[in-house]
Amino acid sequence: MREQKQTTILNHYSAWKYVLLVVTITVMLFSALPTFFGEDAAVQIAPEAELNVNPLELHQLLISHGIDLKRIDQSNGQTTVILADNAQQTQLKTLLSQQVKDPSKLTLTLAPAAPNWLLSLGFNPIKLGLDLRGGVQFLLDVEIEPVYKLHNNAFIEAVRQFVRQDSLFGVSVKQQVDGRVQIQTADLTQRAAIREFINKQYPNWQISNAGDKSLQVALSEAEKLNIRDLTVKQNLQIMRSRIEQLGITEAVVQRQGEHRIRIELPGVQDPAAAKSVIGATASLAFYQVKQAGSVNAQTLKDEHGQAVYVARRPVLGGEHIVDARATLGEMGLPEVVIHLDREGGSMMSDFSRDNIGKPMATSYSEYSRDENGQIRQSTEVISVATIQSQLGDRFSITGAGNYAQAQELALLLRAGSMTAPVTIVEERTIGPSLGEENITNGFSALALGMGVTLLFMGLWYRRLGWVANVALMANMILIFGLMALIPGAVLTLPGIAGLVLTVGMAVDTNVLIFERIKDKLKEGRSFAHAIDRGFDSAFSTIVDANFTTMITAVVLYAIGNGPIQGFALTLGLGLLTSMFTGIFASRALINWAYGRNFSRNVKV
Amino acid sequence: MKFNNMSSLGKLTKARYLSSVFSLLIMLASVAIIVTNGFNWGLDFTGGIVTEVKLDPSIKAAQISQVLGHDSKQEVSVISAGEPGRWVLRYAKVDSGASADIQSVLAPLTDNVEVLNSSIVGPQIGQELAEQGGLALLAAMLCILGYLSFRFEWRLASGALLALFHDVIFVLAFFSLTQMEFNLTILAAVLAILGYSLNDSIVIADRVREVLIAKPKMAIDEICSSAVKATFSRTMVTSGTTLFTVAALWIMGGTPLQGFSIAMFLGIMIGTISSISVGTCLPEYLKVSAEHYKVEPISDAP
């Protein structure tokens, strides 16, 4: 058998490795480039906004108002006004809102400043965190307890009604402090009857015997989790649709942890306006549908803007809705099952008895405060359905469309009941000037740190120093390129600090290797052999040393919040890229430059 | 020089012992400082309101403090933020009537209030963040412990761990002594120090292990000293470049990164020292020897 050693050439990388290296770095360079051009603040005018001047006039108008314009783009009817001075964004929006029919279709946005050919390759700038861009961040807490309570109350009412209907005397149903429901019965037959009723009607409730004649009933843990999940999702959906009204393209609405919602509004400077939108309340109502042109009718618009004639007073309001869920009905058709409280149930029962075969409309209203603090109401008809039979406290609406649409309707219905109060538990505002200051400071620190490191490495390791320096620069290109490519990666101020640290630490890989090469040279080996042994013997140390920092980076990312996650991200990415450039790229460079150098008295 | 100079190794060993004693004293002092002084917990952990504003430089801190205190009925700390006219206003409690609109509160003083940034953190969030932070520190420590005991024999690993504990406690003591604000960013720095402190210790431990295996007959104090010596120029260069860059961050990074860079600077400096002092002396004290790194012969039995 031939020995492996003889078939491999010392200090030789095959051509494909060089190709891989060059391609990787080139792609990453292109990916990193747009970030250096930065982004310009812009205002987007959607076609529906109906701009009433042509771009040329608009240009002159804006300049006459002292707006520092970069350019005006127009494509597919959409006009984008791009600013040279980012601070004028709000001013520009105010000016533009006088030139359009529908100011709500104006959106604040950022336009990449990189040349078009670069953007058309699909590369985009790195997303900046709020601490670098300026903006407002809210953390909302969704309170779930009131929702459980509502379910409990409805359940208690239902049991009491059952007890009355079946004339079970001597039964008491009580709410306990720990959230459970205690049912005290007079005898065992009663208990069995109630047990059967609960099992049939409320399969999600857990029943346990307490003593001989009483029952303890509570929502099952799985159902509680389910309710919490639905409640948070519902609030998330409501917040998304409300934030949409603010017209900020880069807004982030995300679930954080079990019952929190994080909202990031880049570019927004006034938390008060955003707060009123977030804190808007919604309500829901069921109306009797009237003939078009009827005297005692009001008109509401549906989602297509078509008028629906409905009675002036609603049959009942959304405050009676306990729960609404989308299911597949008996015929396999999607439907929304609505669960009303007792009062709502009897109102609906009375109304539907007299109106079988007639349509009923469901409307959704939202109340919010506008900029002047005035309460504004917007109402929309979300469904019109025909009443098939007399309805009780549980009924279903069919004809809402496919399953996804039924789910959306269920969401809106639950939203209308607004059972989970939402409170703002954290609010952070970063002014635009501070954001820009942070960017300038961060990047000048990066430049200074990088400069000093490059100079030092060049002087200290003379012959090998340039390799470390090329590797370090490649490392920076890789990090920036990856940050721009990874979806959801955000650069924050601590993230820049992580980059600066990476610069200092990335050379460590090279230093470890170079010191080993020095040792091997001292032992009297030739340069080429010293290089080969140096890389080999340093490898395990490099992996060990980087692994522990990687652990902290992962832990930080897992439990940190926004800015800290940014730090963990650049720290972790920096470790990975520095291994790539420090080991692979430097080896490629050294092989190419010194791989065949067998002289023995080399100084490094 | 090809052969190790024994007398210089002896000197180095003495220096290591001496610095270890010094390190132990520092640790004791650090613990005492933390216990007596505690920390100046930042907004992230306590909850409250912090607003940074830019006002007319002629307005005095006392004036601002009076107006704010009158409005919110609580003590409001007014701290100068670097340049004249720039102030950090800190309320301890979120509710209790603290008006959200700082512009109108400061209206009696001036019309020209520029809000640079403001944070409102509810007390429950602060509590949660503090718990999460502690958990992060613990989780990181445990993971590292696991990794170290997997990669190194426990005697060698214990040195790295003691060095790590030493560094973290020193940085914490610094923040306790100076009463600089301890916020989330500082916690991130402390966690990063965990990683970097180990970096140095591991490089040296790797060398110790290598020499142990290569020269099993050598005295343990000489092995440690020669490992320190062999890695010394690497330690200096890496710590040097990292300190340079952190210093760059300190000088240019501005106020938000000040605490972070100070923590990192101290952590890296002390981490370098401790990896040489306690990092190597503890395994030596625990009598780590070549025995512990013998390659176990694979038994023939299945």
C-alpha cells in the first residue's frame, strides 16, 4: 500500500480551492458594497394616492419649499421621492400630503443609495437597528388572565342555565380564587348529569371529583396554552394591520416570548402618535341588513367599498362575544363558530327567531386618535351571512370564503371582543441625530481599530504580516457580506462594537499560526516545512480557543434582546469568518507565495 | 535560542507564583467590594424612565432638576452627558404622574428641547431582564465548564475556570467600586469577557498539555513556565491588538459604548494576566502530571 504522504504535495492547494476562495470573497464583496453607499430617506406615493401633479412640477414645488431632493423615481404608477437630507422626511410627507387625494397611501421608506446595477443583482444594504437609524420601539404585554376569566364566566353561566333547565335543585356553581370552578350538588345523580353535560358541551374542561358530592372544573392546560396562543396571535394581527396605517414600510411587529409583542417603528420620532394608533380600541356589531334605500337604514362600506344598508341599531355588540374559531363544518365547508355570553345568546336567539332566511351583517369598527387627538372611527362590514335557523349562544357563520378567510374572520371577531388588554411595558425612542452620531462613532472606532491593527501586524510580522492583513480585510468583507445576506440580521451599535472586537481577535488565528511557524523555524526546519507544521499544530488550539467564545455568543443571542443580539451576531459571525480567512485564506496565500521556499534561515 | 534557559524559567516560575498570590488578593478584595458596595443597576434592570435631551447650554442642572421634580413628584437625577447643554434625566418610577411629554414639562425653562433618546422600561421587564441576565451568565458558565471538562483533564481545566472567575469578579468589582451604571450592554461585555478570558487560558493549557505529553519527565513547574514562555509573544500580540481596538472603541465610540469598552478593556487586560498567574498555578498546585494525559491502550476485549 502506498503511503498517503507521497501522494499529497507539500503546501499545495488544488485549483478549485483558489476558485472557491476568489468566488466567495467576490460574491461577499458585492453583497457588502450596497451597505457602504447607505440608504436615503424617501417617501413612496402609491398609485391609489392619486398624485395631482407631474414629477417635473413636483420637483420644482419641493425645491421651492427648501427640500433637498436627490431624485424622483416613477415606475408602475408608483412615485418615490428620494431625499438628500434624511432629516426632511416628515416635512416631505406633510408637503406631499397636500398634493395627493389620499394621504394615507403615502409611506415613509428608505431607498438604497447604491447604483442600480448593484441592486439589480439582488444585493441590499445591511438592515440597521433602531439605535442606528432612530425610531421608536414598543414592547407590549398581552394580559391573558381576563381572557381566561371570560371563558370561566361563560362556562359558569352555561352550567347554571343547564341546572335551571333540568331543574336540578340544590346545585351551586362558584368561581374559586385559583381560577377553578366549584360545583356543589345535592346527590350523585345530579353530579353525573352535570358531568355528562360538561363532557359533551365543554370537552376542553377538566373535571375532577372533590368530596362525594361536588366537582371541580378547570380549563385544561392544553386549552389554556391554546387560548393564550390564539390571543397573542390575534393581537399580533391587530397590531400589524394598525401599524400598516402608519405607513412605515420597515416596521417590525413580532412576538417576543410567550405573551409579548415587540413593535419597531424606524423613522418615527413622535411616540405619542404611534401610541394612539397602537392603543386604538376595536369593536364589533351584528346588524340586520335592510333593503337598499330603506328609511330606517344607515349605510356601511364593505371591504370593496360597496355600500351595505343596515339597521340603525345593531342587534348586539361585540362585547358579548366570548370566543370565535374557524372550523370545518359538517359539510366540510369552512365556518366560524361564535360563542356568545348568556345575555348576548338570548338577544341573538330572539332576533334570529324572527329573521330566519334573512341576511345579517357583521361590522368591525376601530377607534383611534388622529394627530390632533380627535377620536376617529372607521367601520367596515366584514361579512354578510344568511340566518339559517334560530341561533343561541353558540352559532356558526358560513359563507366567509375559504378556510384561511374563515380564520381571518374569526380573528377579527375575537379582536372585536377585545378581551385581552394590551399594555405598553417598554418604550424606547432614539432621535435621528443620535442614530447618525452612533453610526459615525461606531464606524470611526472600527476604522481606527482596523488601521492600528493593520499597521501593527504589518510591522511585527513583516514577511507574513501582509497575509494576516489581507485575511483581516477579507474577514471584514465576509462579515459585512453575510450580514447583508442573512435574513433578519440587524446591525446595532453593540453589533459594531462586536465588529471592532472581531478585528482585534481575528488576527489571533494568524498570530497563533505565525508563532508556531517561528518555533518550527527555530528548530531548524525549512520555511516551507515550518509553514506546513505550523498550520497543523496550531489548528486544534485555534478551534479550542474560538469555541468558548462561540458558546458565549450563542448564549447571548438566545436570551438577549435586540441590541445585544446584534452584538452576539457580529461576534459569532466574526468567529466563523475569522476561522475561514485565518486558516483557509491565509494558507492559500502563504502556499502561493512561500509554499516552495525551502530556505532555512528565514526571519519572520 | 535553542535550549531553554533554566534560570530564566526559574525566574518566570517565581513571577508566576508571586502574581498568583496577587491575583488571589485581588479576588478577595473584589468580592469584598461587591458585597459592600453593590451595583448601580441601570434602567434595563430596574425599570424607570431615562431621557437624553439637548437644551440651551446656559440652563443649569439645578433648574432642570427643580422643574422635573416638581412635575413628577419624585427625585429626578440630572446628569451631564459629555457636552454642555446635553443632559441625561433619570426617573426611578414609571408611573406616579411622571409626564411623558418632556417638551411641555421643560417649557417653563426653554422652548427649544431636542429629545435625543428616551427609554421607558416597566418594572416587570426590568425584573425579567435581570433574571434572564443571571440565567445567561449561568448557562454560559455551565456550557463552558462542560466543554472544558470534555477537552481537558479537570486539573488543567480548573486553572482556566479560576482565571475566568477571577476576571469576571474583577470587572464586576470595578463597576461596583466606581458605581458606573451596570446595564445590559455591560452584561454583554461581561459575557464576552468570559469567552476571551478563556481564550488565553486555553492557548496556554493546550501548550501545557503538549509539553506534558512530549516531555513526561520534566518537572511540572518548568513545564508550566515553558508553556507560558512559548506562548508569551502570542499572548502579548493578541492581547495587544485586542486592547488597541477596544481602546479605539473607548476613544471614538461615544457615550453609549463607553461602559462597554471600559469593561472589555479591563477584562482583556486582567484576562491576560490571570491566564499566566492563577491559570497555570492552580493545575500545578493540583499536581497535574503526564500521567493524566497518557494515551490509554485500547483493550483487546470487545
